Amino acid sequence: MTRSTPPKNWFSYIVRSVVLGLVVAALVIWLQPLLERWQLERQQASQPISYAKAVNRAAPAVVNIYSLSEVRGSYYSRRPSTVLRLGSGVIMDNVGHILTAAHVVADVSSIEIALQDGRRTSAQVIGVDAITDLAVLRIELDNLPVIPQDHQLRSSVGDVVLAIGNPLNLGQTITQGIVSATGGRMGVINSHADLMQMDAVINEGASGGALVNSEGYLVGINNAQFRGPAGQSVEGIYFAVPYSLARSIMRTLIEEGEVVRGYLGINSSDNPAAQTYQQPGIFVTAVDPNSPAAQAGLRPEDYIVEIAGQQISSAPEGLALISTTRPGTELEIRYFRGNEQFTTTVTITKLAN
């Protein structure tokens, strides 16, 4: 009997098989995450777009506000009548501070808060800032839902937003929209409120509610619908106070009870003088009588280009600088009147709410 001997290429055959197996295993390991991601994307593509996660995170912290106010009697009835007013608010922390719109709680005799879990309680007004149309309330309850917040969050034009409130007392309602502007628009409500513009519908009773992004984070406090020159409602144009501004106002009201702003006493716009003087600035359209601006000699059609040594790039920027200046501070203003350049000093006073 003769013993068979392995072929000469037996060893190389084994090596090639091992190498091939290792290559296949490596490819499987490398491709597995890509395949899983592809499967996940296919599943997501086959599902309808939903903001349920965002609503579930934010909605419990949006409350209904019911307030009573007295209306003076008329010619036909001398007795004053009591009117129920509707609004919405947002629970901002676990100690019970609620942000809402100032016009929701202005001149009211009592305020009741209704949470989405069925609890109801009275509220105390901590502070009101009419300039930004914001108010801070306080309730005494435990285990409060708090709206998700990100202090670094900044909204952009084109972001999807959801407005949450209680329009017409129908119950909590969510409307969807797109951010059209993130601030800096003149002549809207008032120039000191750097409002966001969007088209998420805000009907009566939804003012003061939450404007959140697609992840449920608070981006603004719902404010109002834009009205035309004759006071008529304009569909598709709504406003909210941006979160960063609303949070700053809330902290000031809690700590100091009021927001103190500087007052110059001008109405202004960005145009038409920017092209004439070939540099950005503030075109003065009107000067309030006996205001710091009037006392400093400023007139309509003056063009302010520098305040306190700082070049002004736009009217909102200039007004923001004045607003944050403490009353009693003297500021040097450089401006053009026609082709001549002048410098004057104004003493900033307190802006009345």
C-alpha cells in the first residue's frame, strides 16, 4: 500500500481560503452600518412626517390663562360688567414662573391658570413689560412640567415652528408655520420689540403661548397677528418675541420688578438716506417734543451715523444701543443735516412703559 501525498499547492490553497474569508468578514463588518442606515432611511421615508415628539415634549408646559376684567358702564347701563379674557402661557421653571403676553393680563382683577393635566390654580403677577408685551406670572404647584429650553438656540429664516395655545378656548391647539424673519423689522408693533415673523396662526386666546421648533424647544412667546393701516387683520403674518429676548426680560422682571430702558425720543428708519450718505445710519423721521433728542437739537431728516463713538449699521441697532443705556448717561451723537456734519450731546432719560 502506498500513502498519498498532499498536492504541492495545498499550503497556498489554505492561505488563500483564510485570506478570502478575512476579506469577506471585513466587508460584512464595514457594510453592516451602511445597510442598517439604509434600512432606517427607507423606514423613515415610508412614514409620514410627524411633529408628535416635539408636541409631547412641549405641550404639557403650555397653560391656559383665564382672567377677569371690569368694563366700565355705558350710557344704557351704568353698572360695570365683568368680562372673561383668554390667553396662554408657558411654564419656564420648576418654581412656577410663567411667561405670557402682557396684554393677556393687563388691567385684570384675577387670574386663573389651567394646566394640561387638569390642575387649576390662581396666579400672581410678578412683573409686566409693556414695551415687549411680556409678563411674568407665578403659581404655587409641585411637579410642574417645564418647557424644553436651549440657551444657545438661535432661529433661522426657513425654520419650521409650531405655535401652541388655547385659541377661542377650544382647548390646546397646535398650528404650524415657517419663520419669515428673525427680527430687526421697523414699524411692527414697536421698535423696541425685536420680533420674529412667521405664519403659524395665532388666534385670540393663543397669545402668550409657546412657539417651538420641530424638536420641541422654545423659540418664542406668541404675540399677535399683524394688522394693516386701517386695523384690519392680515392673514399669514404673525409675530412672536424671540426666546433669548423673552428669557432676558423674564429674568429682569423677576430680579428687579421692571425693565428700565433709555429714551432718546426719535422715530426712525434705515432709508432713504443710506444711499445719499453712502454709509449706514439712522434716518430721523420725527422728534418727540421736549425729548432728549429735541433738547440736543436733533430734527426730522437728520441722519445719525455714530452714537457714543460707535458706528451705527441700522436703525434697530441704534435703538437697541439707546435702550440699553442707563438713564442719566450722556452720549455723543454724530449726524448729517443735508451736506453738513454735526456733533451733539444728549442726556438719556428713562423710557416710560
